[in-house]
Amino acid sequence: MTYPDTNLFIDGHWRPALSGERLPVLDPATGAEIGSVAKAGRADLDAALAAAEASFAAWKKTSPLLRAQTMRKAADLLRARADEIAAMMSAEQGKPLPQAKGETLAGADIIDWFAEEARRTYGQVIPARVPGVTQLTVKEAIGPVAAFTPWNFPINQVVRKVSLALAAGCTIIIKAPEETPASPAALIRCFAEAGIPAGVLNLVYGDPAEISAYLIPHPVIQKISFTGSTAIGKRLAALAGQHMKRATMELGGHAPVLIFDDADVDAAVAALAGSKFRNAGQVCISPTRFLVQEPVAERFTEGFLAMARAVRVGPWSQASSDMGPLANARRIPALERMIEDALAKGGQLRCGGRRIGNEGWFFEPTVLTDVPPDAEIMNEEPFGPVVVINRFREDDEAFSEANRLPYGLAAYAWSRSSARVQRLQDEIRAGMLTINHIGLSLPEVPFGGIGDSGVGTEGGSEAIEAYLQTRFVTRLG
């Protein structure tokens, strides 16, 4: 596989930035430059805005059936190219090839799901108080969208926002990640070749702060969607609010895991270890704060340690690799700082804890135990292959710790007790809770958080509502 240089896609054309500026793309397995990506400037953004504005009226009026058919062609193209696109993603992001291919194929399923939702943007007929009066609500596309996505899932995060916008009849400018540009570009190429009209879908790369500061307040943009850190998301949501722009925010988490003394421990260990070390732990819903009840704590911990030690870390080019490198050099000192802080406060390092080698950004799967609640890692998401396993005695302790932080993205629990399961449903403050299995991130289910983890959802039947506005029409006769 030859890694491609990536250009902007504006008004139906692939082209470099008008300034000619480019940014390097690095291989996280070696740190070496493998390609480049065009860096959009204000003139490029103006061209994308003009294209999105000019094409909106026609795309909005395009029948939902035709929009759905075009989207499904894109899904078919994505499936047909999954091997090629997965290799690009692995090269630029570092995840093992099977995970990259799985993400690509899942992206095609997401397109298909929202293609069908395009045909279900129903309004209502509201019974009137007076004979002869008709009362209707009409759902229509909100307008051009600006969307911003991170590097950890280069296809998954882009495809949700693009599919929602296109299904609703919106045009969109997607600011994809500079670190991982080729796989999102390959996705956009599938949409373009499927027949999405010029100007409806535009792709840019560049300085995130500059692009968001220009696009969000711009009068052409009517809707914002952002996936990223809580700190940045709050700033962008505030900027959107100043200009009365609707915003969907999928932000950071710090997912608690509650393992009760009646849990199927072996099933929990197997499921959670696979989920934790997927994508080197660089997953917003990654299980991180493990709370295990005393009677099963030793058994769970030993089982999880065995799974962590068995993870094979290596580059995507090695078929045996279970886990690749961290996606960028920034993650290593961040993890080292958190681990050192946890140990200084009395935590125990049970395995891992170190960088692997001095080429690329590989890090050992790491397990800490007995970490006090004031440690940094108990309060801030590590976003890497590091977990904390702490013990609890009474159920109330676990519920209190699970709900202690302002984040509320994902939570996990294992218990055979119907009473405990009911309490989990009632009391755990998370936008997504999965009990006795890993059941998150499917196209047909909601994906989003509460509290500091965001606003809105980008999965399931509710997601398209954020891209629609409701108008009321009443008439006599």
C-alpha cells in the first residue's frame, strides 16, 4: 500500500489549498513522515461556504428516496474498498488492520441506517379545536452544517456527521483530522462517486482553532457538530450559542465499570479487556475506572492482569498485533504523568506502565490498583491503554464513585441480580449504560453523553432531529 497525499474537496473538486500550504502526516509506529495533507486557509473556507450555501436549496428539495438511494451507493462503495481504506487508516492512525477494517465496514452500516432515516422525517397533523382548520408540523433541513472530528476513529466520526446531514437534506463542511486525513478522504470519495452533487459535501483540513473560529459564527452555517475533548467542546458550544446555532457535542468521558459479587467474572474479564485495549484505549467510551466488589476482586484482577499481559503490541503491518501504538507523541508524557501521580499517591502498578522502545509511540497495557480518588487518573480521562481497578464493599460505594465525576458518557456493569440491574438503570448517570455485555455504538442505538460529556446523540432514530427544524402551518379551509 502506497500512502497517498491528501487534498481538500470543495464544490465537487479535489484540490490543494490555495496557499499551497501542506502539513506532514506521521506514521505513529515509527514517527516518520509518510505523506502530507493540504492546509485550508480562509480563502478555501470561503469557497467551501459558498458551495454549501449555493447547493443547499436543491439538495433540500431532493426527495428523501433519492437521497437515500445515493447514500446507499456510497455505502456499497465503502464496503468494496474496505481493505484499501483500512490499510490507509492503519498506516496513519496505528490501529491493527482488523480493527481498521471493522471500523470501515461499520461506517457502511451507519450510512445505510441513516439513508433509511431520510425517509422517516415525519411531521404531524394536529387535531384542531375549530371545524375547517388544518394544523400541520413540517420537518425540514436546518441548513448548511459545520462538523469537526477527531483522529481516534477517522471513518466512524466523520461518517456519522456526514450521513446525518445528507439524510436530513443539509449540506455540510467537514473538518476532518490532520493526523489521519487519507481514510476520511477515501470515505468522502465514496459519497462523491455515488452521486452526491457538487457543493453538498465539502472536506477541509487545517488549524482546528482557526477553522472553528471562522466557520461557527459564519452566517451561512446553521448547525454545528463536534466530537472531541470537553474543554474544547465547551468553548465551541459557547461560540455557537452566541450566534444561536444548534450544536451537537460528543465530548470526553471517564467510564466507570461496576463489577458486583454476583457477576459472571470470566465473561466480564474477557469482554472488558477486549474493549479496553481496542484502539490502544483511545476511545471516548473506553472502560477506565473499574470498581470491583471485595468477594470477587482478586479473581477479577488476576484475570484482567492475565489478559493485559497477553496483549501483543506491535505495528499494524504485523498480523499478530492486537494493539498498535498511540496515535501521536503527546499521549506518552500524558500517560506517564498520570501513572507517576497515581503511584505517588499510594496506587500500585500491577503491570505495564512504560513506553515500549524508542521508535514510534507504543505503550504497554497498564493496570493500576488501589488508586485514591484524588489521583489525576481518577478524575481525568487517560485516553490510553491504562486502567484502574479499585475495590468496594457496599453497593452504595460503587454507585457514589461511578457518579462522582461531571462526565456522563458511557458506563458498564456486571451483575446477575435483577434488583441491582434495576438500580443501575435508575441511578447511573451516563448517556449510555451497558449491562452484562458490550452493546454500544451500533448505528440503530443512541450515541451521546450527558453532563460534561456532551449534548445530543449521533446514533439511533433521534439523531436526525438535530439536523431538522420544525415549522407549524395552520390554515382555514
